[in-house]
Amino acid sequence: MGYSAEVIQRARARLAEAKADRESENQQHLYTAYEQVPRLREIDRQLRLTMALAAQAVFSQGGDVQAAMNAAKEKNLALQQEREALARTYFEEGYLDETPICEKCGGSGYMGSNMCECLSELCRQEQKKELTFLNVGRESFEQFRLDYYPDRIDPKWNVNIRTVMDKTYQTCRKYAYGFSEKSGNLLFSGDTGLGKTFLSACIARTVADRGYSVVYESAGHLFSKLERAKFSGDEEAREEVKKYGQCDLLIVDDLGTEMPGQFVTAALYNLINDRLLCGKAIIISTNLNTEDLSRRYSPQIASRLRGSFTRVAFLGDDIRVKKNWGM
């Protein structure tokens, strides 16, 4: 999964802290046990000694090495059995087990070159925190209310508004719960206040919950960060915008509300084109139709949006107005 470097760094720091806490807890249990049952300290000392003697026998050039090894093993086994018996007698089960924070990777976070489930879960949690910080991630599909959309025919499109929005809801839900690295792209299109931001946030939360990396940005913030990374020489900004290309799902909200210009047009084209070439999913929400997009940006951008994105229509009346007036 394409988590950003910042998310992975925070997750690794949490894993290292948890590993240190577990090791400290295990050590404290051991010191407590030594105080209550001094014989345990002596057994552990003898175990270390027999291991050292066995190692010495292996590298010894004289004497019966095999006999020395067998004697060391027998003594070691007897000591371990005595230790286990004392642990069962005086302490609850598992008290003296020096269990690592993760039995699969030992707390390193990786199994070979692959990320372990323990670190992956922490990355998922850190990703959710990042979305919550942006006021995204609290929304859920269960909060969606179809009754906000009138059960009548839209005069412009000659379709039933509520029927269209039910289909839109089902499309978004299916996309989120079935998301994979092969998922396609969505273009949310419709007027202000019809639920585009809400449903894109629902998708962001659900996809992040399922362990994928999600970056959610308003168009204004996104282009501002891209411009700063390109022209300011800010290395931190350059590192930050890398996540736009690395994440599994990029969501760009309110395209068309940013200040227009040649840089924005070029940056949008490159962003869309790069993610299409890499096969990485992107969701764009906008109040503009395809003709507006062609005029504001370029015919090439409009063509990619038409050809490589599934259009998801949003119809109805401004929900914010209805909520404010208690409708």
C-alpha cells in the first residue's frame, strides 16, 4: 500500500515505542520474580553459563566435543524444567514469558522486505488520524439521507432526482467497500450543496478503514502545495506532495474553486496523467460540467475526465439550505 513517508514514520515510531514498553514490562516482571523467588536468578545465571560452555565446546580443538555438548544440553534442559515448575508455582500463566510485541516480526515491523501486519495496522490508524485532522473521516454512509432529495423530475435532465441520487449513493458505497488497487476513477459532478463532499469523505473513511492509503485535499490546498513545492525550493513541501503520486486513492474536492492560471492547468494535467499512467485511482468533485472544465482548463484535461472517469451525477436542491431551515 502506498502510505506516505510521514505516515510510515509515525507508525514506525509508535511500533518502536510499543516494543520498548513491552521489553521494559518483561524486564520488570523478571526483576520482581527474582526478588520473590531468588532461585530463579540462579537458574538464569546457570543457563547462561551452560550456553557459554556449550559454545566453548564447539570451538574447542581437543577433548570429546560431542560429549560436552550432550552434557550441556542435558543440564540446560533440567534447568529449564525447574524454571518452568517454579514459574507455574509462584506466578500466573505467561508472567515470565518474554513475548515480543509481534510474534511474526518480533517488533521490527517487517518480514523480509514486506511490511508486517502490525506495522500495516499502525499505518492504517495514522492514515485515519490524518483524515480526521482534515475534518474528513467522521462521515459514514449510514448518515446519508435520501429524503433530502426531492421525489420529482429534474426539468433539465428529465430524470427523477431521488432515483438518480439513490444510484449515486449505491455507486459510492460499492466503490468504497470494493476498493482495490485496480479500482477506476470517479468524477462527481453537480451544483453546490448536493452531497459531493459528504460522499467523497465517506469513501475516504471507508477505504482508509480497509487499509488503503488515502489523501484527501481541497483543490485550493492541493495546487497551493504543488506550487510551493515547485517554486519555493522548500524540500519539506516537495516531500509532502510526493504523497499525491504514492497514495492508493487521491480525492480532490471542489475542483474549480481554486484560482485559475497556467500553473494550475499544467499541474492538473500532470497529476491526472501521472496517476492514470500508474493505474492509481483518483476521485474529483466539481461544480463544473465538462464544457466548463474544457474552457477553464484545457480540452485535453476535459477529454481525460470524460474518457477515464466514471461520471457520478448529483442532482437536487441545496441540502445546506434545507438543514439550516430545518426542512
